[in-house]
Amino acid sequence: MVLSRFLGCALAAATLASCGEPDPIIETHYDAYEGDAYPNRRPRIEVPEGGMGVVSDSLSDTISLVSLATGERFGVHPVGRDPVTIDGPHHVAVDPSGDAVYVALSYPSLAGTIGPHATHGGSVMSGYVQKLALDDMRVLGQVRVEANPGDLVISEDGSRLVVSHFDLKRVLDNPGDIEAQRSSLAVIDPQKILLSGSAEPVLIPVCRAAHGIVLSRPDAARAYVACYSEDVLAIVDLTDPTAEVKRVPVGPSPSRSPDPSYGPYAAAMSPDQKTIAVSNTKSRDVRFFDVASETFDDSLTMPFFGAPYFVAWTPDGSRIYVPTQVPDAISLVGVDPEHSDAISRQLSGECFRPHLADLDEENGLFVVCEGDQTTTPGRVLRLDPETLETRSDTQVGLYPDAFARVAAEAP
């Protein structure tokens, strides 16, 4: 009894104590944090002497960096919006200011799609264009475009970024309705690609399965677009999105169905802007468009055993370098009577599916090799521009298909 009375008194005392004055508040002051709450741990990119090439590895979700002077890969950087699934970085473009690179994300396609780039032509997902800082590949902004972005180019003055859509699914889903089958050009102001929210691109309906683009220089007032599934070269007035698009057949017998007779896929403008070389993967030839008359020169058609892809002009405009697939080869061919000679070199075993040629006058001719588009990494060859012999050979990621040069003065 005494013990319970004692415990009761102790409990009452504790209860009364808990109702007393609260403990004093001790104020503590901290200096403002002057560090970076989200530090950027990306390695800084140092452009090597002689410049570098930026290569898109579409099935690795990476960008490979290649030294122009040695041909060696010296950097690999992840890109994309989703770190788990494939974003498909397709073509790339470097801002003339030298401080940004743009990459088009073209998501995986449906099974069974046909065409030279079937893996880029049948997706149902909207594509994106990302703006990346050239000094470390951090994202500076992004803008959504339509499904299956194809080629991506920037104007010489940096004022316009233009994206085609190689949308084969749109063609197949709208039988008999050519207007519904035609994909658009997305015209973007590079300065309005921001992390805080980007301006919507201007969309201009152009043609069926638009792909390769060349722009008039310097301000890209006009775009010339190779239209794979319509057998035409489209001429687009970028200063007036409402202007009628002119479509010039690449040959005398263009197909009336979505299955092309010629299959114009890539385009390259001569240094003097007078001629555009159009690569036709279905008819396996290169045809030449006269810019002034807006006609194709019927007297000049270059046939090849393999399907030609992205060609490169020599600085004087007298010859072109033509990468071809099946068989895999690279050719240097004259385009005028004074330079009618041609040399060709088989690349089987060294370059599987050559996709693009790019000439750097100081360091050589670069050829991007796709690989098997699944598990075998692609390669970038550096060739002698005159003999086409290999100077260097470097492995890059899975399914590379673009190459953009950066001058050594860039950050």
C-alpha cells in the first residue's frame, strides 16, 4: 500500500512537471550555402587540335567524339530523354557558334516496316530535338517534333534548325490519301530551345517520307528535300510557311504508289550552291538538280552497283565522294567533262554499310559505317581523299549514321 501510494505521488508530480514552462528555444544561425546543390560531374570536352567529329550512335544512345587529326575516338557521352529505353539519336548538327550540338531522337519502329532506314520510319512515338552543350553534352533544352525525325540541318547563320520526318508509317496508314501521307518539315528557332519551355516548331507539310535536306546559304530561305516515297525533290520556302511547295520529279517515271521507282533519300549541295546531288537508293544512282532552272540534268546520271547514300563534294565542286551499300564501296567520281575520271574502292570486311561521306580538307575523308544495325558496333574510317586508302579506323557505337565537324576553336 505504501509503495503504490508512493508511485501515485511520483506520477502526479511528473504530470504536473510536464504542464510547466516549455524548454527554452535555442536559436542557431547557419551561413548560406555557397556551393552547387546539383554539381555537374560531366567530364569537360576538350576539342583536340585539328577539330573533332560528332557521331550519333542511334542504338547505343550515345554520342561518339572522334579526333579529325588522328581518326581516333576519344570520348563517348550518353544522350536521350530516358536512361532505360532506346531514344535513337539519329542525325546531328553543330551550331555555327560552336557552343551547342543538336540531336534528333527517333524512337524505335514497329516490326515489318520497309525502306532504307526502316528502323527509323515506323515509330508511333513523337520525336524530339535536344540541344546539348558542346563542352560537356549537358541538355540545354528540347522541343518535341513529329514521329520519325529523319535529317536535321542548321542554317549557315544559325538562325534556323530544320528537321524532316521519314514517316513511312504515315504513308502506310493512309492508303490513297496523298495529302495525309505527306510528312512535315519542322522549322525551329535554335535560340528558343530552352529547359524552361521551348517554342513550338513551325510545321510545313512537304511530301511522303521526307528525308535528306539541304539549305540555301547563309540564311536558309529555301530548303530542298529528298522525298523517298514520292520520287521528288521538294522545294520549300522557309520564309513563308503558307507558300506552295514545289515538287520536282527526280526522273522521267516517278512512281504513283508509295513504293518508289527511284527512292531519293539524301541530298548534298555543291560549294557554289548551283547543283544538288540527290542519292536514289532504289534506282541506285545519283542525279543532279540545277538550282537556277529547278530541273534535273537528264544528261548526267551516275549509276552504281550499290545503293548510294550521303555524298560529299570536293571543294572545287568538280567531283563527289559516293558511299554505296550492297556492295559496300566508296567512289570518287567527276561531275564535269574535265573531271570525268573515277576511282572506286571496295570496303567489304572493313566498312559494313557505309552511310555517309564527309570531307575535311586538312585531315581526310571520313566515312561512317553503320555495322549490322543490331549488335555489331559501327566504325568511322578516315581515308586519303585522292587514293581512298585507309589512314585510320575506329570503332564507335551501335548503328552510327551521322557525322558533324567541330572546329578546334570551339570550346
